[in-house]
Amino acid sequence: MANLKWAGGLEELRAAVDRTGRIGDWIEVDGHHVFRAVEGGVLTWYSKTKTVLVQGSDEGFAAAVDAEIRTPRATLNFDD
């Protein structure tokens, strides 16, 4: 089980989970967001506390999520 922090938004977190290559579904439960992967991993994001909890039978999922949310992504700014 991994306990991480995520200060970004939901769409950014979904993109990070997509980059792990896991297939699954997102649901919203009692104000928090849950991703359940077919492979057995479960990610829960508590947006108020910015806490991401990763658990389940897919042992590599936590490491993959950790790597993706800690990797800075380049963004383009077209305001110049």
C-alpha cells in the first residue's frame, strides 16, 4: 500500500494513471475518486486532503503511479 500526495486536478491524475498502462474504471464515492484497475490495483484520491492511496493485488501499480505523479510534465504556454 502506498500513501502519496497529489496537488493537481482530477484530469491530470487520470492522465497519470493512464500512463501506467492500467485499464479500469473511475467512480466518485462520497466526494473522493476511485480507480479500480482490471489487474487488481485500486487508487483512491481524497481531493480535500490531496492524499492518494494505492492498494490492491497489483503490486507494481503503486510504483507506477508514484513514478508518474512525481515526473514533471512539460506544458506549453501560448500566451506569449
